[in-house]
Amino acid sequence: MLTGLAEPSPLSLPHVQFRCLPVTSRQALDTRASSLMLFLCALWGLQQVVLKATAADIAPIMQIALRCGAAAVLLSLWMWWRKERMRVDDGTLRPGLLVASLFAVEFLLLGEGLRHTSAAHAVVFLYTAPIFVALGLHLKLPSERPSSGPVWCFSRCWSRLPAF
């Protein structure tokens, strides 16, 4: 059934509906999508290198705060351009503040961690977190069991990393 609305999940708020495009079939990523993801991963991975390289001139925490402030301004402008209103009466304020607080703690720990370790270590720890979340997701949602292919690939790649 393709209605144009995202199906509710056990983790979503039941009274909030998100608009999405209907998916008619699952297809492999094309070259454009793969290239875009490769570019974004490289760009995001370089952030920690830039933070570490410029730490003598400006504190990493200040760099992160400036980046987040610029992102908030750009997001606000985008919402204004689309004529969207930020609503606080739909039950998303508290979960939103919780998520924002967790991200703030993550960025604080990242900024402080860069003072004590290399950018390469920070990138590995930061960007392998989603993999561990995906592998542990089945503990919360049994229907989200990972297939054997990705688990095998992940364990094979992880076993070849040198010990820190």
C-alpha cells in the first residue's frame, strides 16, 4: 500500500505524520548516488582533520559552535523560504530537545577528544558509531535483523584493522 505517508514505526510519535515519496521498488544505488555519498563521507571525514590542524589558532569547540550556528541559520532560512513554521505544540519539543542535547554532548566530547588524540582516531570512533547502532538495533526491534552479508563484511573488515 503506497499512500505517500511514512509507515509508523514503534519508535515514532503516533500523531506525527511525515511526508515522503512513495517507493515502488527497491533499486541499487546508481553511480550518481554512490559518488555523492563518497564525496559526503570524505567531506565529513575531513572536518576532524581541519579541526585538529587549526586547533592552535581557534579552539575545536569554538569551530564546532560556529559550524552549528551557521547550520542553524541556514536551516532557518530554508524553512522560511519554504514557508514552514516551527511548531512546539505537536509533541516533538521534548524529544527534539533531548536529541539536540545528545548531539551537543557528542560534539563537546569530539572537540575535547581531538585535544588528546589524532584526527584519524576521532574519525574512526565517530563514524563507526552508526555501524554499531545498526548491529545492535535488533535488540530493540527484532524485525530489524541484519542479513548475514553485511555482518560478514563488517566483521571481516573490522578484523583487519590494526590495534590502536
